[in-house]
Amino acid sequence: MAKPPPNDDPQVTDLARYRKAKAAAARRPPPQSRPREAGGTGTGPKGPRSQKPSVLGSNPRAGLILAIVVLVLLALWLGPLLF
């Protein structure tokens, strides 16, 4: 059988302190949350941001990809006419 740890062991003290804090937090009611404004998901220095749907979707590089596709199609369409 393992011998019990000494009473002045810091790990035992920290565990006891942790258990007491956990029990106190369980007895404490959860904090009241403020109602959010409609449409605001993030808050920054300018306040809540409005979330509007993007035409190109959620990909931040969608504009670049669209521009490349348009240039390739334009080159394929105008290439034979110019050469």
C-alpha cells in the first residue's frame, strides 16, 4: 500500500484549493449575458459588425479566383481573333 503524502505537499494543497474553487464556482449562478443586437456577430473598436451575405461566398480569395477565371476565358475568346 502506498504511503500517504505529507500534509505540507504543495500538490495536495493546490488540489484542495482547486476543488474548493470548483465547488464555489458550481454554487455561484452563471453570469447574465447581455442581449446581442440583431445582425452583430463581432465587436470591435467601431462596435458590432453587420453580417451581410457575400456574393462570392466565404472564401476571401474568391474575388481573385473570379478575376483569373475571367481573364483566362477572355484570353481564350480573344486569342484566336488576334493571332
